[in-house]
Amino acid sequence: MAETIKIAVCDDEKNIRSYLVSLIKKQGGECSITEYASADAYLSDGKEHDIIFLDIEMDGSSAGLDGMGLARHIRGMEAQKQPIIIFVTGYEKYVYDAYDVGAFQYLIKPVDEQKFAEVFGRAAGHIVSEAEQQKKKLVIQYGGEGKAIPLNDIYYMESRNHNIILYLKSGNIEYYAKIGDLEEELAGQFYRIHRGYLINLFHVEGYDKTEVRMANGDKLLLSRYKYDGFVQTYMDYISEESL
């Protein structure tokens, strides 16, 4: 990989941290790995990471933060500073909590080496894809001038009162445009799941029959007439991204 991937391994058991580090090193590529024995240690260090492997049931935090608490804290950070969260735990009961904090994946101890390689590969690919997407931009008229916005900074768009609201990593922007025109312009990476929502497929965290969960935590209404088309388009998008 062209750029170094910055990885945090956060677990209160030294042997688990060492094992995860050994698995990471087997994957190849340029990686910078930092180990943390507690949520306190991670937060006090202040480094930014691309990926964090995070134990859910950790001890040793003076603030009483376990892994899930740290994940919630991370989700409160600026979006561009948030790492991909991969939970590593001995308990399957937390899987729904993991979805609530937008975890990328959930690995059960003892971690299977083949499963780890598959998850790590997808996470690394996600990071590389995000870097590539930063080069693609949407040009809009805003504040009397042209403004170029990286597509990957856009979670989704909402049509409201003849305007478009862009939900961005840095905040929201409202400007005049037609959602139909944007749907046509951005076809392939964006999909219209409802007459009022055009979403960035790159930032989809999950979905069911009635809603789509975005990486910023928002849950958007999925039209029942759009469900089949959305699923097919999203699967096609994921397949292309994994190549």
C-alpha cells in the first residue's frame, strides 16, 4: 500500500495485544501499530489512527470506560479523526451494541487467522478507497462562488423546500439544486433511497427493509419501492470496491 496505515490495538490483556499485532504484521503492507492497555491510555496518547482493534470488556480505566464506552467517545470526535472500529471480544452478546456505534466488524476471541485476514483486508481497502474518493469532487454554487466538495466528505443529501442540504463530515451546507439532477450526475456512488434522500453508498453502515444506517449515525427512511434496487446497487458497488 502506498501510505502507512496507522493502527491501534486496545486490549487489557498483553497476550491478546501481542497476538493481534502478530496477525497485523502477517498481512503485509506498511503499518504503524500502537498498543494500549486501557481506554485511558488511548485517549491520553492523542494520536490519530486509521483502524482500532478494540476489546469491549476492558478494565483499568479511571473514568470507568470499557471498550464500548471508548467507541462511543470516538464517535463523538470530528468525523475525519474517527478510526475504523473493529471490536475483538469473547462475547457475542454485544453484536447489536457494536452496530449502534457503527463498528466496521466484530471478531470473536479466539480470533481466527483467516477471518482476521478477510476483515483486515476489507478495512485496509476501505481506507485506500476513501483516499481515492477524496480526489473526486462535487462542484456547487455556494455563497456567490464555486465550491468543490470531495464526494467522500458527503454522507448524504436531503431535498427540502427546493434546496439541497449536504450532510458533510465538517457540517451541513444548504444550497439551491434539484435532487434529480444530482442523482443523475452522481449515479454509481450515490443512490436515491427515497424521494428526499440521495445517499453516498461509501458511507452506508447497514440497512433493513425500512431504513439505511449511515456512518455519521443518521438513520434514513428507505422507500419500499426502492428497496430491491438499492440492495442490488449497493451489492454491485461493494463488489466493485473489493476488486
